[in-house]
Amino acid sequence: MENLKVVISENQIRQRVKELGREIKASYPDIDVSLVCVCILKGAVVFFSDLIREIDLDLEIDFVRLSSYGDSTCPSEKVIFSKDMEISVKNRHVLIVEDIIDTGATITYLKRVLEARNPLSVKVCALIHKMERRRMDVEIDFYGFRIEKGFLVGYGLDCAEKYRNLKGIYEIVD
């Protein structure tokens, strides 16, 4: 069993998610169509569930499943797209919700895919903006917390499918 060190508490997450909901609403002042919020499965589902309840806008939700990790702590070079959206984003505003942006490969790939579907806009919201292994320049419109390094778990983030149910964010330490 790995040792875990608290990085972000449950209360800090709760407060920041409320703030993000207000920031997102404010960024769409004249929206006249429902916002399409896209959750990247599986990691973002906990954050996504809390976040959409804090966005005071007419919205629809959908899900995609992409991965660039597999079962290890080292990112792979390949993005795997295993579940696509079911609703159209053409002429709609899209908000992609991700748990963590680390290398930038997954979010860069998904933004390209969605932009090709002719939305009005595509914005990105991530719980964690992490710089340690960033390989691609990614614009993150909204983020909860900036973390420089460490392997993080909890609040949806996993290590080989473990720890997703923890209420805070933890770093795995030796």
C-alpha cells in the first residue's frame, strides 16, 4: 500500500468548485443555447458531478472516454479514444471537463476532435493544472488548482483504478 500525503482537502475542493461554477457562468454572459458540458471518463466524473451543479446555466451533459495512461504512473505516447459523445456540438458552446491536465496530450487531442465538429466555442476546465510533465502547450480556461509535481490520487484521480473514492487529493509518496 502506497503512502498518501494530503495535497488538497475536501473543503478546499468544495470551495473551489463553487468558485469555478461562478467563473464559468460569468464567461457565458449572453449564451442563448444550452452549454454542452463534456466529461472525460473516468477520472473527471466526481469533479464533473459536483461542478455541473454549481454552473447556473441551461446545460446538457455528455461523456467521452480517452486515456493516455493505462495502468502505470508514466504517460503513454498514444491517446486511446474508446467512447464518443452522443449529442451534436455543432453551433453550441462546449465545456470540456477534465480531472487533470498533465502532459497535455489527451486534452489537445479531444479539443481538435471537437473543434472539427463546428461548435461555437470550446473551453477547458480542469480540476488540476499540473506542469511537471507538460509536453504540449494547452490553453486551460478554468482550473481548480495548479500543482507543480507529484503523482496525485483521490476525488476521481486514480492509480491503476484505486483511490478514486477519496474525498481529497493526495500525493503518493515513498
